[in-house]
Amino acid sequence: MRIINVKDYHDMSEKASSLLLDVIENNEHPVLGLATGSTPEGLYEQLIAKNKEKVVSFQNTTTFNLDEYVGLDANDSNSYRYFMNEKLFNHIDIPLENTHVPNGVAENSEVECKEYEQAIQNADRVDVQVLGLGLNGHIGFNEPGTSFSSRTHVVELDESTRKANARFFESLEEVPTQAITMGIDTIMESKEIVLLVSGENKAEALKQLVHGEITEDFPASILQKHKNVTIIADKAASTKL
Ligand code: GLP
């Protein structure tokens, strides 16, 4: 694992943006794996700026997002599809049909998981997967206890994850109890992984990811086994390394 220490959130976002731009420049048809949450928002702002300055075009880029809440549709401001459209896709020159987020309101979530997994396989590979880090070590929405061999699947969200994400909702009761997420094995198949970590509250989780035992009880620990992982962590998140 390569760890890049940066000063703060802004520098983390800039560094992540330059890594992604490298991948886009070096591939005729780049495939990006994208994440939601507060952590990658700054990265998306950087990508929008670079696209406006015509430093990069996303016309040939395909994207796959990690996850989506079950029960929320694209018009729901808390859905990850809405988040991605608002924070990135609506502001860059990517054809919307090239962007993929699991459908949280599919008639049959199990079928949706299979189709989503198939779409990733059809794209042949993910060139670079962006990841954030859950406080309990979740990646995507793969909660502790998820099998390392999992593919895209439906998960029951941990109470701690629902509480952590309740800040975006009116109340904890409104936070969905289930989500669709790429599996751990799906994530591990991407050619390159860029994990972003910012803030003091993530310091313990980052320490466990880097130095802890590789265990399904802490899903992110599997990244120790991936051949091409870059962690970009700011000072506050790095205090326990
Ligand atoms: C969410 C998302 C993850 C994200 C994580 C951290 O639940 N499903 O993909 O990485 O939690 O979120 P944040 O970046 O807001 O701390």
C-alpha cells in the first residue's frame, strides 16, 4: 500500500484528482469506480473545474458507483444517484448513460444486484476505484462480517452506519435499513484503488486498515492484499499511523 500524506482536505482532493486525471489520460475508454459520502466531494469539485478548464473530457468515460440505498429513487435528495448527478455528472461532459448507480427502487433488488454486477463485468474492468472509509471499516456499504468473496449484493445497514449517515436525513428513522453495494471481491478486482481519508474521527479506522489484522470483521483490512492501493490521508486522519 502506498500512503500519501497531505496537509488537509483540500490537498487530499487535489491529489486524488490528479491521480484520476492520469488514469483518464492514459485510457481511451476509462472506467472509473466512484464513491459517495462527504469525503470525495472535494475531488468531484476538482474534476468539474478541470473539465470546465478543458484539461480533461469525460466523453469516453464510464462510471460505476459503489452503492445505493434501497427504497430511494433518483429524485430523492438522499439517494446516491441524486448525489452523483448534483455533485458531479450534471456539471461535466459525461454522457449520463455512461454513468451507473445501482437502482434502489428496482422491483427485485436481487435481480438488480446480478444485473449491476454483470454490467461491471461487461465493462471488462474498473481502471480506478475511489473509496471512502466507514468508521467501522466499511467500504462501499460492506459492513463488518461481509464475506471477502462477496459480489454486488443487498446489505442490512449497521445501526452505527445509519447513525453516521443520519446527518443527511431529517431523522434517524428516515435512513434506509438496506442498501445495494458492490461486493468486496468486486471492489478488489479493480486495477487500482484510491482510498481517501480525512479528519480526526477516521484516525482509528485508518490505523486498523493499515496495521490491523486482515479480517472480515473490518472489511477495509482486505485492501492490504490489493496490489495497487494508494491511500491519500490528511494530517488529522494520520495521527495514529
Ligand atoms: C457511506 C458510504 C461509503 C462512504 C462512507 C464514509 O456510508 N456508503 O461509500 O465511504 O460511508 O462516508 P463519509 O465520506 O461521509 O465519511
